[in-house]
Amino acid sequence: MRITKYSALAIATGLLLFSSLLLTEVKEYQSSRSANQPDLQRLVMVHPDGWTAISSPFVDPRWNESMKGDYDLVAAQAFQRGDGKKVVVVMTWSRDGVRRAGHSQQMCYQAGGFTVTPPEYAAIATKAGKQDMIAFTANHGNLIEDVMYWRLTGGKTDISTGQSRLVALRFDRLNRLVQHLLGDMPDNLMVRVSSQRAVPDQPATAQIDYIKGFLERLSPSERKLVMGTL
């Protein structure tokens, strides 16, 4: 059979794609053997003074196991302050920040039947520095929850939202793929803190207080892991 220049080009392209996929798998395997996992279970228990760990459905090990299909590590803990206000802290981590970068937390709430407000940019100033994040409100019947979260991929904060997020993701994923092929695998960390409203028309503030105290309580090495830059 005669091979035309178009057939040769198609074969060459296929071999190139196959080589790229093979290289990706090799790099992932190498990374999985060398990357250090953060101790999320210990990190999620770091809390500001005046807060006490309490039981919650999110702390149930069965819930953690159900989330490990999307992440390598999952940790969650609920806390209550002396004035009765509560927060739930959820952290996730994936070694492969390219293909297991997680998803927007508002999508998690929507999948659970919540009505979610459009996400907005937010920032909390602390003695440890400013932390940029995404904030939204989730409503399910009489339950109204104010949520704040941020994600870091390769040590950089990703807080893009809406259409800008779709555009940014296309370029960002291409950049991460190049990094992956070169052997520089970016990991992914997500921190989410939420609090239920006591009064429907009054936004909760416990999550803001908690995040500020939490970040200021971390050691320098923990801050390097948890806090990112744009």
C-alpha cells in the first residue's frame, strides 16, 4: 500500500500524541513516588483559641472515603466557639493538580440540591498576610450557609470565576500540561470554611473570624503550604 504524505503526517502525529501520553504516565509515576503528602488530618485540627472541635456528618470517615474518588486526601472538621457559632472546615489535596485539580465548591453545593449565589472575590487581611478567596451563599430550604474557599495549584492561588475562569482555565491547563511533561508536577490544595446563618437575612461572620485566626495560628511552613499568591 502506498503511503501518501497525508498518511505519513497522520502517522507521525499519532506517534507524537502516543509519546506524549506515555511520557505523561511516566512523569506521573515518578511524581507519585517522590511527592510528599501534606498531613491534612493534623492541619485541619489547627484552630484559633476559643474554638473547640465538635462532631459533624462531615467528620464521618465514610464521608471522607466517598470524596477520595476526586482527591488523594480529604480532611474535615467542625468547630464551635464559646458564643455558640459554628464552622465546618474541609481540606482536599491531590498530587496531580493537572488532571485531579478538583472543582469549584459552588458546584458541590449545587449537586447537593442547594441554590447558590454567583461567586464573588473576597480577601481576608491577617497578620500573616492577605488571603484571596471566593465567597458565595448556599440556600437549601431553611438552611442558609455562607461559604469561603480558595484553591492552590502549584503553590499559586486560583480564584478566577465565571467566564474569566473558563478562559483562564484553558491557558492554565495548557501551562500545567507542559509543566507535567517536563516533570514539574503541580499539586492542588483546597481549603473551605463555611458557617450557617442564625438569621436568614444576616450573613454569617464566623467563617471570616475563623479563617483569620486559623491563618495566624499556622507555623511558617504550614502557611507556605496553605497560603498562595495570585
